[in-house]
Amino acid sequence: MSVLSPVPVNLTRKRSPSIAFDDATPPSSRPPSRAHTKRYRFSKHATERPSWVIDRDVSTRVDSRIDGFTRMDVRFPNNMLAIARPVGGLMRSGGFTVLCFLGMGGETTLRSVGAVAGLLENLSAVSYGVSLGRVDVNVFAVPIIHDSQGMLTKRLGLLHPLGGGRVALDAIVVLDAESRARMVLPIGWGARGDDVGNRWENVVARLVRGVEWLRGEMAEIGGREIEMLMG
């Protein structure tokens, strides 16, 4: 099963404050409780989820497919080579991990991801390129994971069907703090009718906007958990 085929999601319709409280007692002249306000605020945030961000409840946990102890070489822009690093240790703890898979034409996209890597870092996201073969790391501004055995690429369903197992599909995958694939953005391929959205410049714009939304979701979930703990 590929992360490219999440369970279809029916987006919640935007509700007015009066509808949002229809499961409670009729509203009085007093302001709603903090719990009601919090629930409505989170519901509103969820309905504004960009269409290319996968709903958390139906997203795929990547750590169920990839052994976090699987080791791969990582080459950094300063030419430093980290040999046999565990994949699990590369993921951003408490944040997001951006994986830009290099196929037959993803170099331009990876350069663009490198250009916004600082912005993504400020949004708690770490960025990597993923390549089946050796690439000139000096051309890019992000570390490159050398997926020599195709383990990472194959488990995420991103091997090119006509590449004989040696070519990846150009795509960007974003994992959240729970190792869930929350965005799978094809580059130059994908759903028919979305040719404009799949162009590299639009993919990068969607990446940034999507990570911004996910960070807001993460903050709201954290706020709800703190509120529950405080009673």
C-alpha cells in the first residue's frame, strides 16, 4: 500500500457558532465555556486544511513500514559524510521532516527546497533530499540521504513503475512528529487535471503553506492536551 493512496476524506463543513454548540444546552446570555470555545476553534482550523494536506486520522504511519534502525549514508552540503546513520535518527523530533525524492527531474525542486530550508526550519521542519544514486551534494543546500538499496523509496511507494527499481518518482513527502505522511506532493506527475499544481514552483509553494498549516494544527493539539491536564 502506497502513501500516495490515503483513505478519501470528507471535509467537515464550516459551521457557525450556533451550530457548533448544537450538542450542548441552549446558549445563554453568558459567554461559552473555554472548552466549547477551544473545540470550535479547533474545528474551524480543521475545515481550513489545504486539500493537499492529508487528514491526520487517515494518514499513514511511516514508522510502521520503515525500520528506524535501517542505516543510510547522509552527505551534507559542506561535504561532510555521515556513514550508516539510522533513519529514525534523521527525523525531526517534535516537528516535521521534509523528504524530497530525486527522480529524473527533481533537481530544480530540491534547489528550491534548499532556498526555503531556513523558513521551513523556523516552522520546525528539517529538509533532506533522497537519492537512489550518488549526486553532487555541493549543488544543493540540504543534506542528501543516499538510499542505495531503495529501502526508503520503495517503502513509501515512490519507485518509478518503468524504472526497473533504479529510478524514483520525483516527489516531496512531509512527515509529522508521529511519523505520519501528511503531504505527498508529486512533481510533474500525479492526478490528471492537476498539471499546474504539480509544477515544481507550485509544489514548493504548497509545501511551505502546508507546513505552516501543520504547525498550527500541532500547536492547537498541544493546547488542548495542556487544557485537559489542567482540568
